[in-house]
Amino acid sequence: MMRQDASHQPYLFKDDSRTDLAFYFQNPFGFDHKLRDSKALAHLIQTYARAKELNKGKQLHAKLIRGGCFRSTFLNNHFLNLYSKCGELDYTIKLFDRMSQKNMVSWTAMITGFAHNFRFQEALNSFCQMRVEGDTATQFAISGVLQACASLGAIQFGIQVHCLVVKYGLDGELFVGSNLTDVYSKCGKVPDACKVFEEMSCKDAVSWMSMIDGFVKNGLFKQALAAYKKMVTDDVFVDQHVLCSTLGACSALKASSFGKSLHSTIVKFGFECETFIGNALTDMYSKSGDMMSASNVLELHSGCTNIVSLTAIIDGYVEMDQIEKALSTFVDLRRKGIEPNEFTFTSLIKACANQAKLEHGSQLHGQVVKFNFDRDPFVSSILVDMYGKCGLFDHSIQLFDKIENPNDIAWNTMVGVFAQHGLGRNAVETFNGMIHRRLKPNAVTFVNLLKGCSHAGMVEDGLNYFYSMEKIYGIVPKEEHYSCVIDLLGRAGKLKEAEDFINNMPFEPNAFGWCSFLGACKIHGEKDRAKLAADKLMKLEPENSGAHVLLSNIYAKEKQWEDVRRLRKMIKDDNMNKLPGYSWVDIRNKTHVFGVEDWSHPQKAEIYEKLDSLLDQIKNIGYVSQTESVLIDMDDNLKEKVLHYHSEKIAVAYSLLTCPTGMPIIVKKNLRVCPDCHSALKYISIVADRKIIVRDISRFHHFSNGSCSCGDYW
């Protein structure tokens, strides 16, 4: 009797528990009646779609087909929605293709289904097919196709859809306007996004989010903060997604004060337990250098600690050059069983590259292979860079050659590695390979290329590449490109051409440009031009003693000792610190620093003994001290003694005492290597039968078998 009563109920849904499809399968007397109740069935299908109960939806679909009651476009549309929401797009497509009648709701279900399941190109194709069929687009179809345009960066398609929006009078729809804003901002058309946003009569949190997120993604961080302030002023509810995006702008600007006010708002609204908010706060404090606050956030939300927040902490330590703490954090996360991701490795290896920490970098390389990130293009590129900056460019080449499809970052990195090592021809060949594969160079590519040409004396090639930037590649040269050309001409002794180039620049050279010109004047003995360059450099950086020192060296070379004393007195009177020269080596994860004087080391006596022995050996095979390198008024015997204890020679002597036989010696130096040390190291590479790599302030020198990779041009 209960079944018969149930069969007479007008709807499938009552406020009791007998709403499950299984109940109706057990009711053979009343189910046909229920199958004819389209509104009730639609309600049931919607319930399954919301709950993502795919199996129940399939059972109902099968029952309808078996009952011969499945010709309704109305119900088919609901099933399209069910399958797409459950991610079963194959079912969605099959059902759609078999529908004898389709309407705009059918097309909308397909378009939104493709968009929500990240099949964006198919969403665009469906939209086009709908237009061909003559169906009018609804605001929901428009919204779905705009989401696809934003994700694909299909700006031209988006503009055409915008025209349809205006034509159909849908530009007043709130979510359509939000999606249009999103399309323009994600495609880099920020002014157009702003215009759409300003023309919206009503704005909600979603539309503000589109605008703020667009500013952040296009690097317009100040505008993002201004938009957030306006949103708060307009009394629009701020949700956790808006706060997260705004925190991203604070991170980029290192705006910790603004970030702290956001933190207060987050606590006020109770969003601090959201994992992604905790990650954003950790990143903001880390980027601002406030590691204590970053650690506090991590500690307070220890239950939500994940690789994203820990990578943010690592990034913070890396930014502050605290590589040991960054590595310690990495060890801690591994102890906790948290697996690193590609961003973790990229940050740590970048730190090793910047500080030339080869041993740490090599160990991280092993971890990269262990976690199968060696095929990731970004991780591979940073490894290429790390080995290059540590002096082992042959390792860089091997790694680069293993990348299956190197992207523009990998190619740029390889051009940069060759440039650092003064291998201009190789840099040019790599650049040509990049162009051959139709990868577009950027401003960084040309900085590396011009540096490579400069260090290799490839003046004509360098000038051709500089003038091709805007003409062929549409890249407007910036200050750093002009500075590279000044360096290119100056190193080659073309000081008149360099001066003419400076006079025709659209702006004044920066400090690097004048410093390069002044250094070239010193090398080539151009005293008058040196005075001009030194005066310009002193105005740009009055606290920097470099210009005074270089000019003093030029006077010393001319034996104008009074001028030398005057300049050195000026340095002393103005409390300008002259940068002392020092060299360092990393051996067994420990850095050993050596200076010309006032350095201490437990093996100091052994080091001096080894150095004396080396100098005796190289004198026997032809080495002669270049006393003219010492620009001090003293006799040649004292000059020879000064040269004898230059820091790079001491560092090499210590390395020969401690490094295993056959292992290359890698020395880092904070100044330009002097001519006498350059000559001595060529001879030492013979008597020690060892490859010696020296990284000075501007490039690498590879000494082997009595010669240097620079060809004595540096």
C-alpha cells in the first residue's frame, strides 16, 4: 500500500528519505509516472550534478533510455550539465552529438562544460559552431567562452566576443563585465581592462578581484594596492582571494607596512586558517626581509605548513644572501617528509649560482635527479646557469644538450654562460641557434650577447647586434645595452668612437657606462678622456672611491705622483673607503678568504712556503714580474714583493695544498685580475699541471698549459 501511495505522489521530491533513485527502481507500478514528470526529474538531475553523484546520474539516464522516455531536449540539457560538472566530457560530447534537437541551453552547457574542464580550445570551437548554427549566445555562454579566451590568451577572439556582448546588450551583466576585465588583463591589455571595469554600472568582489589580479599579473603592483584601497572605500566585501592577490602585490613591492594591515584584516575576518592565505603571508614577510614575522606565521599555522610556505621561507633567506639558513630549511622540510618542488630547487640553486657555491650546487643537482626534476625546463636552466657561474661551463654545455626542447630561458642562460667566460663566438652561435628555432630574444639576450662580443673583442659583430635590436627584433635598447656598447668600444681601444657614441646617446650613460669608459682610458693611457669620465662618475656616485682610484692609477702610470697623492688624500678626507682586493676559494663546504695583507689562516706558514716554491719554479721557466702593475712610488724590489703576495696567488697556493690531484682549482676575486697575476697563473698552470679557473669582477679566466681562455684580451 505504501508503494501505491507513493506512486500517486505528484513529485519525486518530498520531505522524507524516499528520494533516492533506488526507491523508484523498487516501485515498478509507479515509476513510469515519475519518468513523465520532467520538472521533478530535472530537479533530481540538478541534485546529482551539485553533489557530483555521477553513478546515480548514469543510473537515472539508463532508466530513462530503457523506459523510452528520453527524447526531451529539456532533460538532455540537464544531463549535459551533470556530465560536464562531473568531468565526464566524453559522455557530454556523445550525448550532445546524438541530440536531435539542440537549443541555446544545449550549446551553453557544452561551452561552459569545456571551459570549466580546461578544454578551452574546444570551448571556442563550440562557440563558433553555435554561431554557425544561428543560435543566439546567452550571457552564460559568453561568460564561458570569455573564460576560455583569458586562459588561452586569445585576445582577438575575446575582442570579437566583446563586440557580440555590446550587440546583444549584455555589457550590463555583472559577471560578463568581470570576465571581459579578466580577458583584457590576462592578455596584457590593462588599459582596456580598466575601461571595461570603469564602465560597469555595478561592481562586486569578483569584478574587483579580476582588476586587482590583472594589475598583479602585469607587474602593476602599485595600481593593485590603489585598487584594493578603492574597493575598501566603496565598502565592497573583501574576500580571501582578493586579500591573497593584494598580498602578492605587497610581496613584489616589499611593502611590509601595507602587508601588515592586510594581515590585520585577515585575522579580523577569520581567514588566517586558509592555507593559501598563510602561504601568501609567509611569502610577503619573506620578500620584505622580515624573516621573524614569516617564521611566526609558519609557526602559528604549523598544521597548514606545506612546500609552498617553506619555499617562501627559503626564497626569503636566499634574497638576504643567507644561503646556509636556506639550505638548513631545505634539510628541515626533508626531515618532516615534505617533498620539494621545482620552485624549491630553482631558488636554492639560484643562490648557489650567485655565490658560486659549487659543492652545495652539485649536491642539489643530485637531489634534482632523485626527484625527477632534471627534465623541468626552469630547473635545467638554473642548473646550466649555476655550473656556468661556478666556472664549469663544460658542465653547462652537457646539461643544455640534454634538454629535449630548450625554451627561451634555457637559450638565454646558455648565451649568458658563454658571455661570462668570454667565449663570444660560442655566444653568437648559441644566439643563432635560438633564432633558427624561432624563439624570440629579449632584452636580457642582447645584454648577454653584447657582453660576449665585448670580452672577445668582436666589435663589428657587437655593433651589428646592437643596431638590430629595434630594427629587426622590436626591442628598444636600454641603459644597460648602451653601457655594453661603451665597454665594447673601450676595451678595443676605440675611445674616440666610444666618446662619439656617448655624445649621441638619447640619455646620459649610467655609472656602469662611465666606469667602463674610465677603465678603458686607464688601460689605453687616455688621461684627458679619463678626467671627463671620472668627473661624471663622481657626480653619479660621490660616495664611491672607484673613480678616484682609477684616475689615481692613470696618474701613477704617467708617474705624476703629486696628482696621485692629491687624489688619495681626497679619498681619505672624504671618508671614502677604498675597496680592498681579496680572493676566496670554497673547499669542503667551507669558504677560505685571502687578502694582500692582514689575513689569517691556520696553514698560513705552509701556504707561504708553497707560494715561494711556486714562484721559484715559474721563474725558472720564464716568468718575469710585471712591476709596472704596481702603481705606487717605490723601488722595483718592493714592487716585486707586493706582487708576490697578491690574493689570487695565495688562494691558488692554498688550493694546491688541499685539493685532490687533477681537480680544477676555482678562485673567486672581487676585483679585476691584475696583469702580473694573469701572467703568473699561466706559468703556474704548467708547473702544477693543473687547470686554474679565476672569476674576477667581470668574467672568467681559464688557465691551462700556459695559456688563458681570454687570449690576453680582458
